[in-house]
Amino acid sequence: MSTKLYSTQIAQAIKSIKSPYPNLKVSVVERPGMLSLRVYEENIAEFSDMQHISIMEYLNMLRKIVESFGVPCDLEGLAGK
């Protein structure tokens, strides 16, 4: 029996952290036994190298928040929008 890992509490915790850039797109994807924070190659390409650093810091902060709920979390990039 599968249980839903992406709870309302996790969603609220993620939304409480302001994105460094309003046009940054991050999706939460539920995988078996874990969640993934997904970013899209075309979206990330819009940002400078310095902005990539702050984006990675933001994504790592979100990952730590998810993991604080006892849910494993990974970062993933996907080609496309």
C-alpha cells in the first residue's frame, strides 16, 4: 500500500520559503518512497552563473525542509519547460 508523501504540511513549508527569482519554476514530484524537486533546463538557462548559485542554495534549503519531515528528497533537472 502506497502512502502520499507530499503532505499539506510539506507543501506549506515549501511555499513559506520565498523563491530568489519569481520566474524560477520548481515542481515537487512524488516518487516511490521519496520526493524530488524538479527544475527545468530551459528555465534554468535563463539565469546567469551567479544566479545559478543562489538557485542551488534555495533548492538545497527546500530539500532540507522536506527531509526535516522524515521524507527523503532529491534534486532533479529535466530537459524542456
